Amino acid sequence: MRLQLLTALGAVAGAACSLLAEAGGGDSNGAGPPAPIWVLPFTAGGFVYVGTVAVLPQLLREAAPLQSLLQLLALLAGVAMMAAIACYE
């Protein structure tokens, strides 16, 4: 339960930092450069890191090479989708 509480507090702290980053900067009206310019690559990098750290060791232990190949292609498709969203958003 303590680790779950620590994880939840980390999520709240991350959300607060994101909201503060978006509200900060610019003039007195709060207008300024949008935070997603740097938040999106940071978040996408975190997802890619977690995905590779959690998925790749299991892929290497798979007995069926075809299943491993399909899962690796799905991971790469997810990365490609994040890149496409970042480019065309």
C-alpha cells in the first residue's frame, strides 16, 4: 500500500508540474508558448523507455520467433503513431 501511495503521489506531482508549466510563462494574461512543445517529447520518451524495458526482455524469452516479431512490430508501430501525432498535431 505504501508503494501504491508513493506512485499516486508521483502522478499527482507530475500533473501539478504539467499544469504549472502550461500556466507559467508569457505575459500577465497567461499567454505564452504552450508547454506541449517540451512536454510531449518528454512524455513520449518515458512511454518508449517503459515499453522497451518492460517488453523487450519478455520478447527475448519467447519461444516462438514469429510471436516475438509480431510484438516487436506492434511496439514499433506504436512509436510511429506517436511520431505521426507529434508531427501532425
